[in-house]
Amino acid sequence: MESTLQLGHALRPYGLWGFYRYPACGNGWHHMTSNYTGRCHEATLARNTQLHWLWAASSALFPSIYLPPKLPPAYRQTFVQHRLEEAFRVALAGYPHPLPVLAYIRLTHRHSGKFLSQDDLIQTIGVSAALGAAGVVLWGDLSFSSSEEECWHLHDYLVGTLGPYVTNVTTATMACSQQQCHGHGRCARRNPEQREAFLHMQPDGSLGTWESFSCRCYQGWAGPTCREPRPGGRPKEAA
């Protein structure tokens, strides 16, 4: 794995290199009824700590936040949150600047082919943005284009549901970055447990307020609002 990443860096030095589903979390849904916390498994956390050599060879982290098919809606945000928080922990371990985190998201629920609903998008893309992820990777398969009818289904979903939501979140995220972080950092919840705080535009299209968010500065910048060039660091806008 390490040599694969080194080869990738050598061939595409400006790419973001890492492995899908790493770091893991071990918080899968096993049809629990009342005691599901969403927290990562202790053995998985310990293994992630031991994999420092893998993170040192990576230039980004790509956790999976695919929603388990039967995960109740009430647990979806905590499932996603703990997977991302573990990636953020690993991203900070032993580095002068954290690695960017880009979460893998499926456009459909596994084993059903049903597109993610608006609420599902909020609990995946929306939570990723609110917690300070650098972005997401939207994943699918050839079934989307298996027939003309399926292509039209995808088209309608992109135009009617996914596209408008991504535009909403992207616009709000960029606005918060400019207003709170002077364009030199990204916004993230001050308190990850404040689960009602999202980077969304208002229903009338106006910008929201960002008091629930603080700044995570891009490489080369520091300070509460990312106004201070970091000595010895070359300013670089993160992905």
C-alpha cells in the first residue's frame, strides 16, 4: 500500500492520494435496537493509530459514509459524524498541517437502487460540510446508465434533487469561508454535537449566520479567522 501511494505521488505529484475506506471506524449497523451510539470501535481506533506509516504516505483521507441499508434515520447523523471525526483525528496525528478529508458517498442506497432523499443528502453531504470536510466523492455504478430510462432517472435526480442541494451547500460553504475565515480556511462546527447547525442558504436564498462555526485554516495561514500568514509556511488553498 505504501509503495502504491509513493508511485501515485511520483506520477501525479499534485494529486490527492489515499485509499478508499481509510481510516476505518467499525461503527457499522448490526440491527441494534436501543444501544447504538455510532462511536468507532476501540480496536479500530487503536489500529488506525498504528497505521501512522500509511497516513504519512497519504496526501488525503477517504473515509466511507455509505449509509447502511437498514440504518434508522434517527442514527444517520451520528453514524456519519463519528466516521468523519475519526478521519479528522487521524488527519491531525503527527503532521504540521492536517490532511484533507474527502468522504465517499453513494448516490443510491445499497441493494435497493433508490436515490438518496433530500434528508439523506443533509445527513451525508450536509454533515460533511458542517464538520469541515474538504469535500465528498460521489460514487455510483454502471446501473445508472444501463438503459435510456435509467439515464433519464439519473438526469431527473441530478436536476431536481442533488444539483440544487449541492449548489446550496457549496454557496453557503464558500460564503462562510470568505466572511469568517477571509477565504483562507473552511468553516466547521464549533461543537460537533450541535447537530442542528448546517452550512445552508436560507429558504429565501439569503446567506445564513455563522456563529455556530469556527475556522480551520488552510496551509500557510493561522489565527482564529485565518488572517495571519504562518511563518515558514507557503499559503496554499486546500481542496
